[in-house]
Amino acid sequence: MRQKLLLMAAGGTGGHMFPAQALAEAMLRKGWRVKLSTDARGARYTGGFPHTTEITEVSSATFARGGLLAKALVGPKILAGVAAMAADMRRDRPDVVVGFGGYPSIPALGAAWALGLPRMIHEQNGVLGKVNQRFATRVAQVACGVWPTALPQGARGVHVGNPVRAAVLERAGAPYIPPGDYPMSILVIGGSQGARILSDVVPEALASLPEAMRRHLRISHQARGEDEARVRQFYADHGLLAEVQPFFADVPARISEAQLVISRSGASSIADISVIGRPSILIPLATAAGDHQTANARGLVEAGAAIRIPESALDSKSLAEQIAAVLSQPKGATQMAHAALAAGIPDATSRLVALVEDLAEESAQ
């Protein structure tokens, strides 16, 4: 019997790649072959993918960067990418094509549309990205990570949630230890695009907390490489025990150990925090397209699981007040943790798998 093939296409951010990884893990367990098409940036995230995933690196082209000549070449590059992908699909026909957003997903989705192959997209955020916006009415359905998601007329949306990696599911609903008069873990994660302001503000906020609270803190701070040394030095100068790195490979474990998470509100971070179930202070990235990080945060904030601070209102004093409010109220922090867990969708991967299998079955009939 022929082994079914899933072709996934995703751009170069963790927000696109982590859900793709979760789907790859699940479909491989079901006996499917899985291929991933991504770009050089996305290739940085492929280390966690199952080794049997067939990974192809494609040339990425975007209108958002480069001069006039570079922009003029984007169209021809995209067309060449679509043609190359279509030729590959004729040789090795996928049963379903799933796009996760980002410019590197254009060749696969474009070729699948041209060849009439079964296709769908997964949108992680509450606002469609540019590529997903373009293809939303050209696919069978849009699997939405956040609900409601604004969709163009004619697009069919299905709420599935954001799939999380196996390492997150292993810690789903891990018991929460409320803050108290003992070591308390604080996790600070900012994402590749939005970590700078957190490195500027969070250390000062933590340093300004009352000494009775400060002496119990154990801080994990994810900072950009160019900020790493100064952030580490600041914590050391103020007597705070902190581990500072550009990237933590064990973020799920650190979330599960945290009394409080301070984070941007990228889709993957929101999913991880809610599936594990932890109180959070969320600072949406002001420059996020369509202000989608504010939309992402809405569910946890309305559930009473998170505190949202707009970037325009962020300073060390206001942040310190919110941190102290959470850490000084064990019952309130526990309620936030439970509310986050209730808002999580741990079976998002299963929901997405069901859509893929249904689409494959429909096309086969």
C-alpha cells in the first residue's frame, strides 16, 4: 500500500515552525511520510523535528526587505519557486499540502493550487499573516489557532488551537507551586524580534522589588545575543540570581517550573503557557503586523490568566508593580494558573490531524 504524504510549508519563525513540528510528529506516528519546505531562517528550528522528516530548504523572497532591485526580483523568484515545487509535486504527489505562513510557504501553496491538490493553511495568530491572507480563499479551510480570527469573505475557518510540541504536552497541567517564602522561578521570554525592550525593562523592574521578595528569585532570561552580556552583568551587580541566554532549548521545562512568566504574546508562547498552565504578564509586540499579538493575548487576559501591558505603557515601575501583585498573592497566582490551563487546547494537534486526514479522504473519493 502506498504511504500517504503530507507536505508542510512554513516560514522562518518559531511561531510558524513549532506547530509544523507538532503536526509532523503526529503524522509520522500515523504512518505518513512528511516533507517540510522552509527557508534558511526556518532551518534553524528544524533540529527538533523528527529525523524522518524530509526537509527541503527553498529560497525565500519578500517584498518587505531590500532595495528596488531586490523587490523587482521577488516576483520572478516566487514564480520560479512555484514552478520548481509543481515539478516536484508531479514526481512525488502529496496527499495534502498544509501551509503555516511566511513567504517560504508561497511556492508549495501556489503549486498545490495550480495543480488542484488538497490544501489548507494553519494560522497561529488572531490576525491572518500576509501570505495566509492571500491564500485563505484558495484553500479548503483555514485552521485557526486563536478564536475568533478575522477572515476574508469566502474563507472557511475552523478553530483548532495552536499545536504544541511533545515537550510541552509532557508538562501539560503540571502542578503549580504558588509563590511564597521560598525560591521562586521567573521566566522571561521575548522572541527573536521583541526581546530588546524586555532586556531594557525587566531587569530594572525585578531589581526594584522589595528585598524580601528579591532574595527568593531565580530568573531565566532569554536575551538577544548583543544584549546578553549587559543583562547578565546587571543582574549580577544587583545581587539577583539569573541565567541569561540567547536561546533556551528547554523552555517547556522552565515554564512548568515558573511561578510567573513574563513574555511577548506570540502564538506559540501563548499556547505553551496555557497548555502547561502558568500565570503570565504579556507585553504584545507593538510592531506586530495587524497588532496580532494583542489579539493573541486577549483570551488569557479575559480569562483572568494573564496581565497585559501595552508596550507604550511599559516601564520598570509599572512592571514591578504587576510582578509584585502576582508574587505577593499565592491564591490569586494559583487562580491565574488554573485559568490559563482552562483556556489551553492541549488536543490542538489532534484536531489539526483530523482535518488533514478528512481532507485526504475527501480528495480520494
